Amino acid sequence: MNDLPNCPQCGSEYTYHDGSNFVCSLCAHEWPQDEAGENSDDLKVVKDANGNVLQDGDTVTVIKDLKVKGSSLVVKVGTRVKNIRLVEGDHDIDCKIDGIGAMKLKSEFVKKA
């Protein structure tokens, strides 16, 4: 009848929802509702133009001339970008490019070096 999980700390079946958490009414232990799902959802796979999986700290090479929005600068084909950081959003790579500065790139315009 009760489809809520038992408390992972004391094993009690008397648990309830509280916002985005489950709470045990006996020991007051709180844990996220999507505890099992968080680990698999947080591992978003980002792939480069060739389908290689990218990770934080990788070095990538730009495969297309990219205009820098709001300036006359251009990131040229073959530019190597070291120590990338993966972020959420449309532009999923956060990096620093020599001579230009901090930028966000789309993974479809780079290949793993």
C-alpha cells in the first residue's frame, strides 16, 4: 500500500515526502527522493564531433572557424584548447583560449586531441 521506501538508516517503514526529500518519522533521517537516479543522471555524456567522449581536463582542437560574439576576434581551425571543463547548457565546454580569454564552446565544433 505504501510505495515510499524504508528509511536507509533505521529501516522504518514510516517515511513521508518533504519537498524533494524523504523523511523518516522515527529517527528524523532525511535523504533525496531520487537518490538512486542522481548518480546516473549526473553523468551526462558529452561527445566531440567524432563521437569521442569528453571529460574534464581534456585537450581539444577546434574544427571550424568560430566568430567570437561581440568582437571581431575569430577562433581559427586547429586551435588547441587545454584543460576544458564540462558544464550544463547549450554551450557545454567552458575553457580559456590563449589570446582570447574565457569562452564557452559547443562540443560539436571540437575534436579530442
